[in-house]
Amino acid sequence: MDSVRILGAFLNNLRKGNRQGGSTLTQQLIKLTYFSTSNADQTLARKIQEAWLAFQLERKATKQEIITYYVNKVYMSNGNYGMQTAAENYYGKDLKDLSIPQLALLAGMPQAPNQYDPYSHPEAALERRNLVLSEMQKQGYLTAEQYETAINTPITDGLQSLKGSNTYPPYLDNYLKEVIKQVETETGYNLLTTGMEVYTNVDQEVQKHLWDVYNTDQYVNYPDDEIQAASTIIDVSNGKVIAQLGSRHQSSNVSFGINQAVETNRDWGSTMKPITDYAPALEYDIYDSTAYMLKDVPYNYPGTNIPVYNWDRGYYGNITLQTAIQQSRNVPAVETLNKVGLDRAKGFLNGLGIDYPTMVYANAISSNTTESGKQYGASSEKMAAAYAAFANGGIYYKPMYINKIVFSDGSSKEFSDQGTRAMKETTAYMMTEMMKTVLYSGTGRDAYISWLPQAGKTGTSNYTDEEIENQIKTSQFVAPDEMFVGYTRKYSMAVWTGYSNRLTPIVGDGFNVATSIYRSMMQYLSENDHPGDWTMPEGLYRNGEYVFKVGARNNWVPQTTQQATTEAPTTTTENQTSVAETTNPNTPQNPTTQNANQNPQQNTNPQGQQ
């Protein structure tokens, strides 16, 4: 079988299905070589340019030569350019020696090489290959017998290991995938098929250290090799992504595969509370101090008879806003979202780069969405960028992977985000002060570093009762996801942990992995460059361990010091901690903290997270 005829047959079919109906193979070659592939750039003027250059090329080269140019130039995923190179690296053979289904796979890849990569997306690759085979039969290149044999051939037939095929270190793979995406978003050009130099924001030393933290036992006590992690580290002053890694023990056979660090398909639990509930409440003057009194009592989701449970199925009674965050109580979070209102909360989140198709009250304690699009919900990238606004005084910066591009004509362009104000400086400071206590007195004590001023929040997702009963089948406390988002004055870091199969639960020491990864990285980032503490802005004053807005109202009632458990815990045997006793905010006192070695309440109820 002549490989060129196969390619030509399929490319002819592609030509017929072009979006504007007038693009020839030669024009596609011209576009790949010289022009942007962005939809926004597909103007009449650009099409005329493409047609003119294509006409000039066709005067000088035969159609066979043009096809050959295309075949030798086109990107084929996994760092391979040209179909001959792909044939050698994928199958260990010359292009002319490949079987019909192997050739059909390669012929189908150019339209979206990473999407149809047989290593990382075998199902999509199979569907695409079979489409090529179908068109070949319709055009008379295959007999019915050849077609049946080919479509019943496994997509993995003949594929060999891709070890050593990448020309960059494996620890950069996830990061470079996001670079490629951002280059195309910002410029319309495909980095892999266009001659340009791209300068990134990655700190390779930090990226390599994160890789070592993930893939060795030197820094974190992992329960097994299967537990996964995904994290993003951002410079809070400008939004530059200095490091990102989407999994542990990445396969060497896959390039630019799924990067969990930017995926929004897992629930970020109680890490949503600061940005969804409490920061908006401070921003819109619903609450005016960190000592504002809230009620942790039996409560239903607004407009329903569905109760909101805390992780322990108990209630603290009267507690301060600071305690509600520190101990990650669910009831005050949902009630706060009700006071803020869904529309205002959604608008506030939009200002931090997070969106939902429709917000519901469960989003007070969860990032789950009604639609699966990546633009909705939360990821380590989105959470690190959102919390960075707390760290820098209220400015949101879009995550930036690229710093500068030098184009093939010698021109260059620098890239940065100017930032937008997402919240008042007072809001950011008050949230930081409260989230500091999460690390030394609350649920995030495993992330505590005595010499480093930092703040953060834990998160734990949950299984439904049905999943526990029918699939998980255990009485011990388990969860599908455990997260931590924290920051200093210089860096923000978000960490997700869990198993690729959501129904494989985190148990025991697995709940400490997220905070351990965070602590290891923040120690590394800060040991030679202490970032210092935050300075209280104008418009606030301190009284004891609490921070008040000037003119704050006094809604003080005695804080409950015992839990009034109304329903025995059914999902955990974890030791419980008491709420720190407080005094009237009008009476100055020294800050009080609980023993930093006390066991933190890391776990959640069947609806909520810590």
C-alpha cells in the first residue's frame, strides 16, 4: 500500500471539510508555516495572502512535492515533527513499512495531534483512525475485507515505548503543555508548528524540587505510589506561574497528556469557604470584624428541609468568625453565603478567576458544578491565583506561563497581566489574619512552619452515603480528595491529593500528604528569603487576637466552649478539639493560641469539608 496515496486521500477529504470551503492543502501548508491558526485571524485579507503564497508555491513545486513538504513538517505529538519521524518513534519502522491501520492513525493525527495521541488518548485516536479508514474505503483505496481487518486492529498494535523521545526534562512536561496553550490563546499561533522563541516564567530549580518532592520519599511520607498530587505555585506580585506539576510518577511514554493541576473535575471542598463566603461577607460589610459572632447550630440549606452537617455531626453554638474559619465549620459557611447572596458571591468569585454555570448554596463548601466544562469550578491553578489576592492586598492576576515571544520575523512581544482589584485591602488582611490561625490552631497544623508568616485553608471532599454503602464499604473515615491552599507574602500554592480513580479513597496518613507537600515547598522557597509578615492597612484596628473595621458594630455574645452534639458522628473516630475560649473584644488582651501539637480536625461530614 502506498503511504502517500493514503495520506493524500485523507487530506483531500480534509480539504473538502474546511471551515470556509476554499482552503487547499497548499494553503494549509502555508498557514502552518507562516500564519496564525486562530479563528479570529481567518479574515478575508489573510485568506487572500494564503492563496497568493499558495499560488506561488504551486508554480514552483508539484503536488507530490507539496504533500511531501506537509508530511515532513506536520507536528505529530510527543515531540515528533513529520510522519517519518513519528513512524520511527511510534512503531520503530520506516513509514513505507507500516500497516494500513498504522498509516491511517498517522494520517488522522495532524488536525489535532495531542488530542489524537494514541498513548494519552487511545479512545479518541481509535475513533479518528477508523474515520480515516472509512473514508479510504469510500474512495476506493480499501477493499471491504481490508477495511474490516483494519478497523478490528487494536489502536495499540505495534506501538513501542517513547522513552527518550522528549528533548526536555520530564519535570517540565506539564508546564510546557500550559505554555503551548497560552501561546495559542494570546497569539493565535501554534507553538509546535510555528518558528518562534518562547521565554517562560518557570523557575526550573523550583520545578525540579517539586518533582523531587512528588517522586521521592525524602520529603513526604506517601502511603503508596498510587496516590496522586497536583499543585501550582504562583508569584503573588504578578501572577507568574513559577512551578506546576499534575501528577506523581508520570509515564515516560506520554507527552502533554492530562495535567491534573489545571483540571476542574475534583471537588476543592472547604478551601472554597474563604473566597465564596467569608471574604465577600467582609467585602460587603455584612461582617465587620474577625470577632463577629456566628451561630453554629442546626440549620437547613436555604429554601429546603435538607440539613447542613458539620464534619462531626455536632455544633459549637456561638462562635467567632475566626473560629468558624479556623475549625472549618460548615453551618456558618452556608449561612454566610445566604447572607451574601448567590449573585454577589458569584460576582466576587468571577473577580478571582472562578466561575460556575449556576451557583447553589452547596457551593459554600464545595466547588462541584452542574456542568463539566473546564471553565467552571476550581483547580490548583485557579485556587493558587485566587488566594494570591489575599497575599498581595486584594489584586487578582491571571496565571501567566509565558514571559516573552520572539517571532520568526525578529519582532518580539512581552506578556504580563496588569491585575485587577478583586477586594479591598482590608478584606484581604482580615482574611489573612484568620487563616493564619488555621495553621497554628486549626485544621492545617501539619502545614505550620514556626518561623514563617503564612496563611491557608484545608479542604476535604466527601463521598455520598450511597457511595459509602455500595462501593467504598468501610466504616472508617475516608474521602476522595484532600487539599491545602496556602500563601506567604511572596508565593501562593494550591495542592490537590487523591487517587486517579475517585472511588479509591484516601485513608489514614493519606490525609496529611497535601499539607506535607505544601510545607516542604514553602520551606524550600522561603529558607533563604524570608518574606516577612503583613502590615495592617488603614481602616482597621486590633483588639487582642481580633481585627476590627473602624466603626465596627458590637454583636458580642459569650462564645460557646463546648460542643453540643445532636447526632453521634458516623464517619470518623477522630479526636475532637475544643474551641478556644475568648473574651469581650472591647477588653484588650494578649492573643491566645491552642497547642500547635494538638491533633487538627482534618476531616469532614458527608456533605462538607474541612
